Amino acid sequence: MDSAGLVDDNVASALPDVAEILEAKYYGESAWAKASRVKVLHNDGREEDYFMKVSVGHHGHEALKGEFESTLAIYSIAPDFCPKPIAWGTFASDATSHFYICKFYDFTEGVPDPRSFCEKLARLHSSHTSPNGKFGFHCVTYNGNLPQDNSWSDSWENFFANGLRQVLKVREERAGPNIELDRILSPLFDRVIPRLLRPLESDGRKILPSLVHGDLWYGNAGIVDESSGEGIVYDPASFWAHNEYELGNWRPERNKFTRRYFREYHAHIPQSEPQEDYDDRNALYSLRFNLHASAMFPHQETYLQMAIDEIKRLTERYSKD
């Protein structure tokens, strides 16, 4: 622990230019992590607050690594759109406990202003700087407590299908098999996904990988300026993707990104061609997020049923294509 006994030695060492740790206060928790607000005194006399998240075990280690790497990638493109990531690592006092630290924000309640928020999101998506030009990410990232398959792929269709299979695998491990779901997976992978995603990359069309937040619902966006509604994003689960994948998490009304957010976003980046497939692509992306939720909360059957209903609708629609 630091000299005041407030934080682990490795946390204290990771904080930049700190003369003294003034306070470490509990700030909330989820089922898989705890958060603290750490107040420090810098060597130049400034006081500053940092946000620290702590998780345990192998998955805790990998999740916080993924959050750090995701936030760092977003910050490198759009530093006004996320907290500055500071460090991640393992406690000196406990090899099973791991931490992630970033700049602290005291958010105002609500959803960010659509115009400025979507402009910044579009700017993030418009930086097509995937390190190898492929879809994927250089490490595993976690949507909540769900590890994502971010293996690199030249094809968005293949990347999406592989990632969806990983989600389904974790869901079954946690909740057990579902006969109704299993019966409709073959047409989903054999017909619906190729029908909706292959046209994006055929007949002369091409999509460039965009860095997505990966879990962009209202709970992962905050207002930093109450007067303007200016907002930022946090807790990402990033990878390089089709930019429209991000908007799949906006489709459910529970996530509070209304149709106005879609309109503001597409004022900067138009819908991909073929545009006539746009709404069903959005539905396909959205059902993956519902499957995420069904894997994270296996006892809440609503999320799985929503995904099943959407798969059935899309399968029926494209059964003759």
C-alpha cells in the first residue's frame, strides 16, 4: 500500500507525478467489478481525481486490459470523446486483483446532446486506421463480462459470424442449450448473415474497418458539460468493424438513443450500400447485443426471446433469397 494506506503500491506508482494520495473512496460496483474515486495531490500542487476499476481473476485481468486498450485506441483518434486512460495492471499486494485507471468525470444525469455526440462518434468511425487493414482487434475485449472473439479477418461477414458464434457459445455455457434457438441458427448463419453482409463487400462495394466503442448504450455515455449537453463515452469493448455495427445497440428503446441520434449520425456518414438492406442489417447487429445480454444475464429470458423473434423474422424474410 502507499504511505497513507489508501491504494495498492502498483496503483500509486502508475499515477503520474503524484506527491500524495489524499483519498480513495468507493464509487460503485457491478457484478464483475468495483470502482473507486482516487484523489491525489500532484507535485505542482494541483489536486486531481482519477477513476479506478478493480476486477479479480483471469477474466478480470483480461477485461481490464481490453478496456484500457480500447480506451487508448479511441483516445488516440478522438481525445475529446473518452476519458484519458492512465494505466492498468495487477496489485502488488494481491496477484489475483487487477486495476484500470483513467481520468475521473462527475457526469450530469441524462443522455448527451445528439448533434455534438454523433459528430464525435462519426469522427471516430471515419478514421479508418486499422493497423493491418482488417476487422478485429489486437486483444480480447469484454462486453460486460462477456469475452469477444476479436480474431483478425479480411472479411466483415466472416468476422461478424465468428464473433456471433462466440457469443452463442458463452451463452450456452452459462444458461444451457435452448432447443428453439438451436433450431434457427443454421438458417441464420447459412442464409441471413450472407444475404445481409456479403453485399457490403461485393459487386465493387467495399467497407473500411472503423473503430467502434462496441457497447454504446446510454449507460456507457455521460454528459460532461450540463449547459451544452456535451458528452463522452467510456467502458468500451472495441474492435475494428463495419461502422453501422455500433448502431445495432441503439435499436432497442431501452438504450435511449432515439431515432434523432440515427439521423444526426447519418448526417455525417451515410447509410452503407445497399441502403435497402439498412434496417435489416441494423436488426441483425441488434440481435447480437440482445444475445450479449442473454449471456450476461442468463436468468432474464426476455433478451433471448427478443433475439429469437428477430432471427425468425429475418429467416422468414430471406428464406427464398
